[in-house]
Amino acid sequence: MGLELGAKVHFDHSSILRREHLAGSMRRWAPTQWGKDQHTGIIVGWRTLANGKVTYGNDWDGGDEFRPTEHFKAYLVAYDMRRKHVYVLPEDLEEIE
């Protein structure tokens, strides 16, 4: 599926990606677990997202550090004029002709 900028798409609300903060300082992008509403939107961009681990600095001079363990592509979809754009995986989008 070759989705391009401006393509119209359908997707379930439960396929919208949200960033989770897990135990052990892990960060992960995962689909929401609620909502079965169908949305129609337009692709307005794409991003490379990453899952990984955060290491926090131990003193005032040491900063926090994010170390990615996995990279993947997600599309940025606009589906409502009053809501922010959302991230959706390519396999969760259905293109509308």
C-alpha cells in the first residue's frame, strides 16, 4: 500500500498510537485499548517513532538519555478540525479511492 500525502483513509479509534511509560524506565508506542469508532482522515505526514529506555541523570550536570531499541514508521493523520493529529501504523489504515 503506497499511501501518499493527502490520501483519504479509514481507521479504527483503537489503532491510534499513544506513548506508554512502562516499568524499568521503558517507553513504548502502543495502540489505544478503547474505542471502536471508525474515523475518516487525511494523511498529513509521516514520522519515524522509536521504542526504548530512558536513563535518568544522577546529578545536576547529568542529563536524561533516551536509547532507542526499535524504530518504525507511522503516518500522521488529521481526522477532526478540533483535535490534534494522530499517529497510526500503515497496516491499520485503509485507503479510500
